[in-house]
Amino acid sequence: MKNIKPLFLSILLVACIFSNENLAPDQKIWNYGLPNQFGLINKEFINLDEAIRNDEFKNINALIIVKNDQLIFENYYLDQQREDLNNIDNATNILASIAIGMAIDDGYLISIETPIADLLPEYEDELSTDSLKKNITIEQLLTHRSGLSWDEIVSEDDLNGMMGTHDWVKYILEKPLDAVPGTRYNLNSGVGMILSKIIQNLTNESLSSYLDRRLFKTLEINNWIWTTDPSGTTNATNGLHLTQLDFTKIGYLMIKNGFWKDQVILSDDWIYESTNPQHQPSYSFSLGYLWFQFIEDQDNRPFNRKRTFYIPGATGYHLYINPEENLIVSIGAKNYFYGIYGPSYYLYISIMDLHRDTS
């Protein structure tokens, strides 16, 4: 399907409600709806579309909004098309978190309190350089509190250094500890590689193969690319390429407590635990198991609710999930050097402001 043009958007928002009869089989997930069905104002969404088109939010290439199980906004920008695959960058991490939950559901893993040394025997040498390294648990990886030295906020030296080696897991585990495991937050997208290797060891299949079988096929995600490191380990740091609609399906699975149509894919216990705050490393966000949450008293908070959670990809691929509002906001962008609070974040705030105006 070609890029959705402004005319199509205007028709969608002003004239009628579309059914999903003309969508490809793998896209028959949501019926189309109008914003004004949910107390929102159609014209404001047309204005928002125009602002994105005028680059007021900088390099946004896709926006999808699902409200009350209906697709109320879908548009593409900067020559993007619906079927285009894009690298979701370090938002890839969240698939490793989901895979850990599935491994528990499937009986491969008993507890996230398990030390990673028990699951990575091939890295005994790297984990023996400091006795505390053997105490690092899966839970500490999932909450960015491994204690391993890593610089991803100030520079990308560690990411680039890792990607210049043959075995990325080895590179990460060779890093010295600069904190006792479990005591200090330090964003480290490299932990996705360690989790990927753990899944590989537990299941005897790669992370990409495991999730293709357990997740993608059920969600009808048929068109994807997932790179590996040179050693063949699935790149769960920044290697997954998805369409924006398929990225959105991940959020829909979470908001549906692990149900997809008539199947349970992921336990609601894991979803609740992984998307709720496990610790608060900042005045502006809490962290679950690689899912971020807004702080209720954050200045200019974007319509916070207890269980609003999100994954902010470094280049702008953000997925915001608000269960209380039954709302998913899926944003694609090509932005660099902004961090979590970049144009995609402010686009989400603008969308939530439209909710404030009608509440």
C-alpha cells in the first residue's frame, strides 16, 4: 500500500469510518474509528498531521494511534510507506524482556533472580575477573543495574566498541564493575545481548527464532529483519527492523494482558510485573523490566496514569501504552542525539494534550 496521503487522512477523519476489509490479511487487526467517537476533535488531529508534515516535531516518519481497539490515526511522512521496515534501534531491548517472560511461561527459566553466571558457562573467564560479577542476576540486567561499566548517555563509545568485536556478549562481560550489582542505575542497551544469549542457551534456538515461533507468527508479523553480531547471536541491542504497524502490535499485546485474539501469548503476571515500576532512577521516570514509566508528579506530565509505560528508542522509535485510557501511541522517527526526551516524546505530549482538552 502506498504512502497514505493527506487526502486519505482527511477522508478518514472527517467523512466516514473505514472497515478493515481492504487491508492485507496480516493487517486486519483494528477497525478504523474517528477521534470524535472518543471525545476528541477531528480537526485537531488534522492540525497535528499538518504540524508533523511541516517538520515541527523533526523527522517524524510515522504515527499510529489506537484507541479503544480502533485505529483512529495512521499516517506516514518523509516518503515512508506502510510496508517499510525500519530499525527500531534500542527499542529492540523490549523484545528481550518479553522473551524472558515467555521463557518463564514455557518453563525454561524459574526465576529472574537467577545469577547470569549459572546460564552463561561459556563466559566463565569473563565473569571470574571480579567475584561480584557472578552475582549479577537477570533482574539486574532488566532494570539496568548490572553494575557493569558502560557509557551510553554521554557517548556511544561502548556501543561502537562492542559492535567492533566478534562476540558482543564477551565485550560487555569483560567490562569492569563500577558499582555493586543491583545498587546503581546505568542505561546499558548492551544488556539485550546478554539476555539474547541467555535465551539462546535456555531454548537451544536463537532469540529471533524463538520469538518468531512464540510471538511473531501469532501476531502475524511476517515481514521483519533481525541482525546478529558476528558470532551469530541475535542483536537484541539495536538490530530489529519492523513496520510501524507491527511495532504497534507489540503494544497491543501488552495492553491486552498477553491475549491475541483467542490465544494467551504472554502471562498477565509477567506483563504486570515488567511494566510496573521496580525502581526510580530519575525524577522524571521509573523503570520496570526495560519498560519505562512516567512519574506522577513530573512537571508537564503527559496525562499520567498509574500504568502508563513506554519504550523510548534512541532514534525516535517510541511506543507509549496507557491501559487506563486504552490507548497506544506508536511513533517512528529518524532523530539522533536527543535521548529519551526528544521530538517523539514531545509529539506524545501534544497528543495527550488533546485528551486534556476534552477531559
